[in-house]
Amino acid sequence: MEEISYSPIGIIRSPYKETKGTPIQTSGAKGVRGTVEILPECVEGLKDLDGFSHIILIYHFHLSKGYSLTVKPFLDDTPRGVFSTRAPKRPNAVGFSIVKLLKIEGATLYIEDVDIVDSTPLLDIKPYVPEFDVKEAIRTGWLSGRAERATETEADERFK
């Protein structure tokens, strides 16, 4: 298969300077503020984004080196297939977070509920639209009964 490459469109800024201690999901980052600095050549793409209360940030897990198809996730002691987790050590180190958009000033987005390490390269932004994005989950696999623990669980260095 042909190789695919992406270039960052910006940098995500947050109070988390390292992986250890970073919330593992936005549910554990309530009220945590950060910014997104968009590259000058991409600023025009922000037009009309300020009409959305929440956005989806798609980013590169820049601190994750290599990958494993089986990982021990933060919320379980059992090794799981990486595609049944949100672990950063993946074949393509891509992550996403749904954050609150507070305001846009020029090339800077002010965001809240940030669970992302500082200086993370941003690959894309999409508007969060509940009518498109909210689905009723019938099954949550191995996370059943564990997902609520994400609000108090912080990352350690297992995926470096």
C-alpha cells in the first residue's frame, strides 16, 4: 500500500508538559484550558468555526515511539488489542479529543477540557455536531463498568 503523510496545521498548547499526569480522556480534564495555534497558511480555514461550541481535534501522538498490536490499557490490567483501546502506541499514532471551543482570536483557538500534552502537532479540526456524532452505545466491550474511572485516571509512561 502507498505511504501516506500529513503535515501539521498547528500546535496544541496545554498545561501538561509530559505524558505522566495527563488525563486519559477529556472527561478527566473538565475545566482544563489550553490553546491551539494555527499555522498562518491555514487560518482562512477557521472561517465559521466560531459558531460551534465544541470541536474535534485530530492530532499526532508525537511522544509515542513505535507501536504494539497488544497493549495494557490504563483502565485494565489485561493486555488488549490496540484497536479496542485508545492507547497512543498505535500503527498510526493518531488521536482525537472533543473539546469546548471558547473563542477564536486570529490564529489562536481558546479551548477547554484539554487532555492533550503540550506541543502536540494538530493534524485537523472538525466541528462536533451531536446529530452526526452522538450514537447510542449498545456494547462497550471490555470497557463496560470501567469507562467511568477515566475521570480520575491519569496517564503514566507505559506508552512512551
